[in-house]
Amino acid sequence: MLNQRKLQKNNFDINKKDDLFLSSQIGGWVYILKSKKDNNLYIGSTKNLKKRFQEHNSELIRSTKSRVPFELIYYEAYKSEKDARLRESRLKQRKRAFAQLKKRIIFSII
């Protein structure tokens, strides 16, 4: 009962797609995109996932513009943007961490 009141008070509904993207409670996102052109994966982080995804597919991001279009295959939400940036860094630097994540989302990668 208390949790329902808290969710209602914050006007946050997990069942509404846009509320998840627009939630003021989320400070950062880590995401994985899959290029439909070459099937390669791209790891990134951002404060606004919806906007960043649109930027990637609009060829506004130099590092990925030659690989459009993309599909969003995975994301993680963080309250702190610093935590999201740290997670992105670890996934990029530590091959084992990324390999473990790819095992968890194997059917999304195929």
C-alpha cells in the first residue's frame, strides 16, 4: 500500500513507456545498440536514452553514423549519471564483463 502511494505521488507508472524514459528519478542510462547494417554492437551511456537513440539513428553521432540504422537491444537505468558512465566504462574495458552480459541477452543479439 505504501509503495503504491509513493508511485502515485511521484506520477511514475512503469507500465507507460514514456514514463520510463521521462522519469526524473533516472540520472543515467547504459545502453547497447545493434546495427542493422553490419550486426555489430555499440555500448554507450547517456542522460536521455530516447533522445540519444534518435541521435544515433539520425546520423548525428560521428562514431556510429556509418552503421545506421540501429535497434536498441538492451538498457540499464541508474539513479546517478556517474554510475552509468562507470558501468559503460567497465563494459568497454573489461571483456569478461561484456561477455557475461552478452550471454544474458543472447536471443536479443541474434
